Amino acid sequence: SSSSSSSVPVDDFVIDCGSSTDSNVNGREWVGDVGSSSSGSAYLTAAGLNVVATTAIQNDNLPNTVPFLTARIFTTPASYSFPVTAGRHWVRLYFYPFSYQGFDPSRAVVTVRADSYILVSNLGIVQEMQALNLAYIYKEFSINVTTNVLTVSFSPGSGVNNSYALVNGLEVVSMPGELFQDTLIDVALQQSVTYPQHKIALETMFRLNVGGQPISAYQDDLTREWVDDLAYVQAAAFGVSDTSQDPIDYQSLPNYTAPVDVYRSARFMTLDDRVNLNFNLTWVLSADPGFSYYFRFHFCELIYSHTNERVFNIYINNQTAFDGFDVAAAAGGKDIAYKLDFFATFQYGTDTIWIQITPNATSKPQHYNAILNGLEIFKMNDSAGSLQGSPHKHKFVPIGSQATVAAAPRSTHSTNGEGPIIGGVAGVAAALTLIAVALYCFCCQKKKAVSHSPAWLPFSLHGASQSMTSKVSTVSHKSGTGSYVSSAPASLCRHFSFLEVLQMTNNFDETRVLGIGGFGKVYQGLLEDGTEVAVKRGNPCSEQGITEFQTEIEMLSKLRHRHLVSLIGYCEEHCEMILVYDYMANGTLRGHLYGTDLPPLSWKQRLEICIGAARGLHYLHT
């Protein structure tokens, strides 16, 4: 059951820019804007030169040919004006530059405004795609329209000779005005504060179906895209995901708050309370510094029905957002949808969002556990009405899943075919999972020998600790670059000096970044004998990562199996935490199964992967 609500949009403009025909894609009608007979052309005003561009080149990384294979190119300012009802609207932009006649894709630099708000400013589309390793760019905004006309304007950016503006697709869709709340919990003040949403524009940064599968726009009443959260889960502490088929009661929430599949799936901790007290469920995401953010946490208790059965704390960037949250108590029982809305400001210099939940031991609940069903993060406009962040200068490609910009799924492969390659195919994706299983088993075995405070705090973001062990300089017998002796298990795998690591990664060359996970960046490296390796560089001096670092070395250096990624060595000089693994060159299993240009797997190969994973698990347990 749910509260009475309407999710049918009053205004629904979906424009396939540069197209002369209409197309139906998954039940949504895209209208062209070319030609007098095209219904979309009535909204366009372009006084100067504007070009209708098309391409016949297919790109397997695109989710569909519409709206990507046609575009409008503007060399002077142009705009689309839509007759709308006053209220909140989604504005969605699609960018996919391609070579057309004399237009160089690298010169596609665009500024987009919606009424008084700056949605993107001087955005170099190709440069952004290359920095984030994108196949295309999709951005979603929420704008409150106060008149009966919404104007979305496009103009060429500055700083690039012969620049031009480009857009492939444009959506203007009305949305429920009650979706966003005026009262949010201010994380810094630890109290509810009013933020008048009618004065604020929002950009969707992340929309995660935690513990569940991606949800497409046609499966969402508000045509939102949801992606799974695996790409953002902190390494080796991903907990357990599960789904329920029980009916979900929305009670006081409108049924468009989130699709039912968001509340039917969840990520929670293990069934072992002792283990749960010693780690957090952690998600690591990127942020544009200097902006305020609206966080929406979706909850639904799928197991427990009574108060104080599962109580936990919520942290945002190492600050307590909610101390002692009980989903069943707040929602009124089991299988009832609930949400919490938070506000936080990220100062300049902070470009990472850490979301953490951990059991609240103070309340002495029946089970030491935590749960999260969904997460949405929106960026608020700054004082100038802008939503444009700083240009991205490096790749942010989370390990283990398709990465995302805004809320749309995208390929982890760039348009030049030089995508990140992490993990192999035949059993390798399973091997990555087995690593986490191995760490979990090892931690369970060592549990009695380690003492932890029940009041476990989230990982420190900028801990200023010393190195994890004392070191004595020496000369390595393996190379002449000056390795050292430490209390870490050097006998179990090779120890690399920091200089050796610099040499194998070309001084941590950003062009060699394969991806970024919760632990840190992963670089492609080359040993002195020509062997390719994956170099995982942890966040330096992170006090809370030391135990995990030692455990991973001790455990994985003892394991040798064809279905486990092998640990070659490590480095801990200069307060670094660096692990060197075998390099898996065939791409991720996910990449071969879902919508990339990697070759598909036959049923025989899939069966062999399952058998390989089973053999790896058997090896770990015997």
C-alpha cells in the first residue's frame, strides 16, 4: 500500500536533437526537431548557424542509438523553450560528440543554462569523457520553474578556437513537487534545518540501488536511472546483499519516492555480531568540492520486526549524521519503506564522499548489524546559481562494476577503446570475490586474538599516523634499489621498495590508472623483467587501513590457486600501503555479460566460470 500520489508527468518533452523522425525507445517517445513537420522543431530558436549532424558509426558502449547518433551543433547561442506548468522539472542532457564534416569533436565546448541556473559551464565534452573514461555524458538536473515557460539555452564555450555547442538529447519532464523536502538534517549542526527547495537547483550525482540490480528509466515511475552499488563499496568490506519478494508498504511515503525494487533489496552486514563490531559498511564516491549536497538514504527493514533488533550509526565523511538509527522503529515495522534526508557542505580540497554505517553498540541491540537499501546524492547550486564543478583531471573508474556519471549507467570503456582492464574472464571475477571471502574467513579465524573497542569509529579520512611498522634500512637481495626489513610478512611474498614502485608505474602516471576503489587507485605497472602487474596504492597514512593491509598480505601471500588473483608483493615505505597483483588483461566478467564491447561469453564459458569459482571456494575451505 502507499499514500495517494500521482507520478504521471504533466509536461513530458523528450527531444532527439538533430533527428527528423520520432522513435519509441522502451515505451518513451523521442521526437525529432528537424523539419517543419517535426513536433520538436517548434521549441528551438537558433538565430545563427546551426547544423544537423548525423553519424552511421555504431558504438556498442551506447545503451541505444537514440538519441546519440544525431545531434544539433550550434556555433552561436541557441535555445529550446518549452511551455510548462510551474513547478519542479527534470532537465536531462545527453552529449555524444562525433566527427561530422568540418567539426572536430575536441572543439565541442558547451555552456548550458536553464532559466537563471548554470547547468554546465565551459564543459569540454571530449575532455570530460576522456578524463572519466566515458562512452557518453548524461546529466540530470532538477529545476523549479516559476513561470509557464522553461528555456534551456546552449552556447559555445570560451578558451578554445572555433568551439561549438552540441547536444544529442534533451528531456524536460515535470516531477512531483513533494519529492524533495525543505527540512533536512544538517550533518554539521546535528539538527533539522530548513532549506527552501523552491530556490534551489539540484544535479543528480549518484542514484544507487544498494544490494540490488540496476533499474532502468522505464521501470521507474519518474523515469530515473538507478545503478547497483558494487562499484562504490569499500574493498573487502562489502557485507551481504539480499532481496525480498514480500510486498512493501509505503505508508506515509508517496509510491514514487523510489521503485519497490529499491526497498526489496539491501546490503547489510554478516550474521556474525563479533565480526560486525569490527568493520563498517563503506561506500566511496567522488564529489565536486565547494558545493552543498542533499543526501537521501532509503531504508526498509527486511528481516526484523521489533524495536532495538538492529540499531546502527550513519556517517557522512567521518561526521555522525545519525546516531542510533533503528529502521523498524522509525518506519513502524518490517517491510515498510522509509527515508532520511541530510545536508552537508564539502569545502574545497574535499573531492571524496565517504558513506559509512556501523552497529551502535551503546543501545545494545539484539543484533549488531546495519542495513541500507538505496542512496541518492544531489549537488546544490552555489551562490552564483551554478552547478558546474571543477574540470576532472583524472579517471574515476570504480573497480568491479560499470561506472556512472549522474545516474545513468555507462561503459567503463572509452571511445578510443583504451578502457580499464581489471580482472580476467575465466573465473577471474569470481576470484576477486574469493579474495574478499578469504579475508573474511581469515578475520574470523583471527578474531579471538584481536581486541577491538565496541565503539568502532569510521575510517579516518586524513589520519596522520606513522608507518605501520618500524623499519631498518638494508639492501634488497632482489634488486639494488634499497629495500628494507619490516615486521610485515616479507618472507611470504616479494617486498618492493618505493623507488621500485615508482619505476614500475612511471611515477604513478595518471594515464596508467586502471581504476579507483575504496582502498585507493590501481595502476598498470611493468616489472623489470617485462611482467605486467596491477599496483594498488592505498591512501597514505590511513590509520584504519593498516590492519586490513597487513591481513591482505598475510592471507593472500599464502594462497596460490588458478582461480585466485595472486599477490606478487607489497611496499610500505614512506607511510605507503601498496599491493602488487597479477595483471588480468581480459576485462571484468561484468564487462563480458553486460553491454560493453567485450566479446560475449558462451554458455560453456559461463559454466566453466561457475565451476572455477566453486573450486576456488573449496580450496579456501580445505
